[in-house]
Amino acid sequence: MKSESLDPSPTETQVERYRTLAADHAAGVGVVCARYRGKDHAITVTAFTDVSYDPPTMLVCLYDMGRMCEAVESTRTWTLSLLNADQRSVANWLASPGNPVDGLLDTVPFHRTERSGTPVIDGCLSWFELDTVSTHTAATHLVVVGRVTAMGRGDDAGRADRPLIHFAREYRGLV
């Protein structure tokens, strides 16, 4: 097995090699939403996980320079909708850099949570409303840890066995 060392300040070639190797990890696809300054903010994420069942706690990683990071840090309440295999277009749209804030969710069906009014993507497998309990800077990202305050199954619970997966830099469904 060949070992590849990384420079303290990795070259573009090393960063690209890292991205290729890290893409061997299959991850679920979700959407983080927050309501900030009267506007809905949303972004596709693949770096999230449950942290604890007692109390229910999750974390998500957000690009530190993005407006989504500012929205989540400022409001401290956000949602995570776990997408199903039929929601690839939603994932693509909300992953596109430079999307306008105005009208961002105009073509994405969603509803709002009862407590905070934060968007939840319709048709998702499941969703969680969270309050931020801590944040941690890690390289170019902010790790946001949140306590679950509400949760639910998506509109079509029959799709729970069809998650949208990100693997090898592509969205896929389970076969």
C-alpha cells in the first residue's frame, strides 16, 4: 500500500487527490434551512450526522464564508431535511454557488415548522428542527452542533428506503 504525504500547505494536486480519495465515502444528502432577516436560506449538505440520542443531538458542517453559515449562526435555529432519491434536482439547485436569496425556494416545495417557521423540504425522508448548542471552526468550515427540538417523517413515508446518496462526487440512489 502506497502512502502519500501531504504538505503543511497542500498543493492543488494534493487537494484534488484528497477530494478523490475522500469521495470513496458514501454520505446521505440533506438540506439545511434557516430563516434570517425575513428570508429563507437553504443549502445542500452531505457532512452531517447524529451525535447523541439522549438528548437527541446532530451536527452539520457548513462552509465558513457562505451566507448559510451567517444565517445559522445568527438565528441559532435551523432545519435538516434528509432527501429521497427523487429529490436530486433539489439537491443540485441548492448546491449551486451564487444562488439568489430572493426566491431561492420558489421552485422547491416546502412547509414551515410550527415553532420557528423554518422551512422543511416537502417529500423528504425525515426532518429535524434544531437549536444550536455549540459551533467549532475546522479549516474552511463551521461545525454546528444542534439539539433537536422537533422532528418528523416526510410526506411520503413509503420512500424511507430510497435515500439520496452522494458517492464519487455524484448523487445516486440505492439500488
